[in-house]
Amino acid sequence: MDLDLTPEQELLRETVRGLCARHASLAVVRQMEDDPIGYPPALWEQLGSLGLLGMSIPEEFGGSAMTALDGAVVYTELGAALAPSPHFASSVLSAGLIARSAPGAMKAEWLPRISAGDAIVTPAWLEPGGGYGPAGVGMEAVRDGEDFILTGTKRHVVFAAAATRLLVLARDDGDVVALLVDPTAAGVELTQQMTVASDTQYRVSFDAVRVPGDALVSRAWSAWDQVMHDGIILLAAYAAGGARHALDITVQYSKDRHQFDKPLGAFQALAHNMADAVTAVDGAEMLVHEAAWARSEGRSVERLAPMAKLFACRTFRDVTATAQQIFGGVGFTLDYDIQLYFRRAKQLELSWWDTRYLEDLVAADVLDRVTA
């Protein structure tokens, strides 16, 4: 495994960093909190112009076909900036499933639109009382001739109000299927949810919503599972980038803030906590790089991907929690940036696949290897 970035990846990193500085500053992050749309249009346009909206889409459909290592470089910078956008939901998960499993005509219609930024597709997956695995998908897709009828509720649907289509997971004769559903269709109701991160999530209710049969994207949980394994590597990179930036601003604060005629960083207890944080962040970055490298080389990430998100998200949470203590009471006020990272660290730890599910995935892989 080569830990050095190529000159092209270094350029990519600087490009994304500059893009975030111009169009997704922390002032913009604050403006987007609890916003119904949830992302700045200028950022989305620039991501499209740089080909980053199609980074996981094959070139034949207008994408950039970047490697997982390239994606990790991009997401590390997005995480450092806390850049608010539906990129992960649309360009990674939804585009990934369509590219992997959809019929040719659907790929030709939707992948170029996602890559160009003309369409946003977001997954509607989690249900009240349901878990992250296939058993958590309980909503039925009832057959009515060639069509499907959907009735039920999905929660934590990110950027639903901005979506061109919802990628709805439901059950058809026991199989987990994915359908493209128009969020403006009759019977679809969106209700915005408030979250600890103040990001943009919706509760989506379906009341006898008719979906045409040609909206079927996939008929296998395994396809969604594989797309999620690829995706959580990028979320781990996002967490590592956020943790690194949170640590950097905390170290700087500990140098600038004086107490008893010396900087906070001179106090041994605080210095040791920051030393532990540096060690953890370095470890998270290493694990993310290993997972991304393995995926780029075509190796299995059944264990590495959940390990990367598990450790990186835990590190993000722990580092920001320690940072809050170093900042003291002011760290919890809205005027300070560290609270933005603290709240998003916890949200990311709970989102998509949470700690318990990730631990189950790692344990299953370890035990399967032991007993094989």
C-alpha cells in the first residue's frame, strides 16, 4: 500500500479545498442549518463543473469514474469544511446503485443527469422502528398490474425537498427492491425533521402511491449492501477530515488562550488529551486510506469498510468532545466553530450504518474467517 498521494490527487485535494473555501465556508454552513433545501446552489454548480458529481459514474454515462482513493481525497476535504450538499446521497449511493443494477435505459436516462447536476436522487430507506439491515425494510411494494403501490413511511431522507427522485427501498414478494419515485407524485408527503446536526432530513409518507413498473432499479439487497460498503469508506474519510480540522482549531485555541499567565496547551492534562487525539486521528486517516486503497485495487472491503467508518466516526466524536472541554463553556455557544463539528460528529456516527451495525458486520466477518 502506497501512502503517498499522486500529483493528480494532490491537485484534486487543493482544488476541493479551494472550492469549499469559496462556496462552503463555515458561514455558509451556518446559513444552511435547518434550511428546507439544505445546500448552496453555487457549491453544487461548481462540483458539477469539476466533474465531481459524476465521480463514481462510468465515463460512458458522463462520469469521471474516479477510484475510491480519489473519492477519499475529495471527502476528506468535504469533511474538513463540513460542506453541506446531497453529493453522498445522489452521486455516491443513488448513482452507485443505478450504475450497478439498473436496466440500460434507466442508466442512460439518469446517470448523465446526476453527473451534470441536473437531477438529485436521494435514498428513502430507513423506517420507524426498523434497523439498518434487510429486515428493517418492511414497506410493501404491492403489485397492481405492471405498477407498484407504495404505502408506508420512511425517515431520515436527506435533501428530499430538493430531490428529483426518491430511491425507495421496499419489499416485493419478500425481495428488497429499489424504485425511483417522484416526490411530487400524488400521495407523497414530506415533513422536515429536526436533527442534532441541523442538517436537512425529511419524514416521507406514502399513501397508495402508484409507481410504474419501469421505475424498478434493483431487485436485490446485496446490490444495495455493496453500494453501502463503497459509500461508508467515503463517510469515514469525511469523518477523518472533520476530526483533523476540529483538532487543528483546538490546538490553535490552546496556544492563543491564556490562563494563569500561560497558554492552555502548556497544561499537561490538556496537552496529553490533544496528544491522544493526534494519535487517534492519524490512525483514522491510515485506516481510511487502507480501505480506499483496497477498494481501488479490487480487494475485499467487507471488513475494512465498516472498520474505517466505525473508527473514524468514533474518533470524530471523541476528538470533538475533548475539544469542547478544552474550549470550555464558550465552545457550546453558536459563535464558536467547534460546536458545528461536535454536533455533526454525533450525527454522522448515527447515520447510514451506526456503531452497532458496523460492529456486527466486522464481527460477522471475523467469525466467518475463524470458522471457515
